[in-house]
Amino acid sequence: MNYTRYKFRPCTLISFSIILILNIISLNGDIIVKRHQDILDDLPRASDLDHYLSILEKAVDFCVENKYGVDMSLDFGLFLAGVTINQVLREKIQKLPPKLVVRLEQVLHKYGEIKDYFNVNVRKGLLRKYGPSAQITHLVYNISSWQLPLDKFNLNLMKRTTIYDGNRLREIYGNWDSYIKTVTNYMSFHPSLEDSDACIARLARLPIFPPTRIAQAKCKLPTLCISYLFVGDVFGYGLAHRLLLFVMAKHSRNCAVFGKEVDKDKMDKFCSTLYLECQYNALNDFAMPDLVFEIVALCGLLGNAQFLTNSWMKFLTTYQTRDGYFNGDIIGMEHIDTNMNVTDQNELNKHTTGTAVAAYANVIRYIIETHY
């Protein structure tokens, strides 16, 4: 047989290569579209509202009963929830059923009771105990001081986020035990917890710039604070705290660190990366709920709906105790299940409860904003 007659010409090989590449691109594109559609199908609906509002009500009721034990982290989470619910009522009160309005107003009223107690009886002690870092409380003293509206929920970030499968996520983050050891190594955070608090507290020295300005004002911050926004942790609490400085600059002072568009681009990139980390946590049954709640609280506050899927948020409700607070223990550790009040729980549970109420307030805002 004359094999030469079956030789492929260069143009034929190129054509086959192009076809193969196009098929691969098409296949990958179909996979991406499928993963995005799965997220869309999993977002909360109007019928889910009562479930999520009940969770928030239970947590807020517990905090009212134990308001003497609220610390700075729990106060911060409750404040974010208050800002969120306040905006819902301000924008949607005319379109909501009267019974729903009453429930939301009661949540806001109970939050006000907690906040009043905290500002009068707890805040001064924190200022004496923690010094300059406690100036953070000035930034969340009253929800009316956050004049810039929260961004409407959208799926723009999801369209720009690569959705990886489980194998790829494990390649990125490693095995769970190693990941947990790294994420909970508080001494190695960059920024450190102390630097993060100090930089956020520095915002309290700035005025609240009016939202009517044509160009957003620039935040004047020390070099240390600017540097860790350029170079810092790309996962875990370190990355979440880098994001937090941008969030606090934007909403508590209506100023931009680098510029409005640059700040938004960096916040988007941080949330896109944190979304992958939430996916990795989901593969491990959200065995570190405190971190996931913090991510959902911050990225959800910025209007990123992809963090609020039912499969995630309903699973995370399993960390709410009978009493109403949220247990932040890592899976594998013995869960505390007692009737002790929040003053007797460890700091982690207070932080987890704060981030959880902020996260579920985001879900409630998404449902009402989208379906009412």
C-alpha cells in the first residue's frame, strides 16, 4: 500500500488543531455555563424568606437577652445586620406585606436596644482596655452614619469568577488538616490582627465625607495600611481583613484608598478569590463556619449574590444552637451545647454569631430586593 497518499498536509493538520481547540473551548464553555446556571438555580427565592428571617430573629433575641456580654466583634456583626435591614425597610417598606414589615421593624428595634446598651455600658470600657484599636467603635456607632447605600445585588462578579471543580480546589488549598493549621495560625496573618484593627481604627480620625461629592474623597492612611493592600495573604482571615479595610473606608467614611474604580476592582478580585475558598470549605462540609460567615458577610454586603446560595446558607444554619447563638468550633472539635449565656462562651462563638447575623441579613436583603 502506498502510505504517502495518506500524508496530512500542513494546512490539514492546522485545520484539525483548530477544530480540536474550538471543541475544547466549547466544552469548557458549556461546563462554565452549567456551573453558573447551577448557582443561579440555587439562589434563595421568596418562599425561603421566612426560614432565613426566623434564623436572624432567633440570633437577635439571644443577643438581646445577653446584651451585657456583647463584645466588639459581635457588636460589629449586629451593626452590619442593622444597616442591611434598615436599607431594606427604607427602600421596600411600601411593597412588603404588613406582617413582614412588623417582623423586620422588630429586628431593628431589638438591635437598637442592644446597640444602646453597648454604646452606654460597654464601649467606654473597650476604649480603656484596647486603646486606639477600640476607635473602630466610632465607625459603627450609629447606622445612620453609613450614608452610602449598599450596592444592589448582582451576578457580575460570578460571570468573571472561574468556578473550579473539587480536584482543582484541592490542588490550590491542599488537604484539609494542613489548610486548617495555616488558616488558624493567627500569629502568621498578613496583615496581623493588630495591624488590621489599627488601620481600620485610623479611619475614625477622618471625617465622614458627604455622598453627594462628584469624586469620592481619598482616605489618608499610613504607609503600613496601604502596603498590606498591595501585598498580603491571599486566603483566609488575612485576605478577608484586607477586604474589610476597603469596605470600611467606602461605607463608614465614603472615601477611597486608591480611587473609586481601583478600590472596586481590588474588592472584586478579593471576593472572587474568597469565593473559591468558600467552595473549598463547602467540599469539607463548611468545617470552619466562622471564616465562611465572615466572607459571606463582607462579600454579600458588596452585592455579590453568588455567595448566598441555599445549599450553602441552609447548611450553615446547622451551626446555630438551640439558644440562638452560632457555634464557631471547627468540625472535629467537641461542640458546646449548653444553656450558658454569651458571656461564658469563647471569643470565637461571639465572632461567629456576629458574622452569621450579618450574613443572613444579606440573604434577607437579596430575597426582598429580588422578589418584592
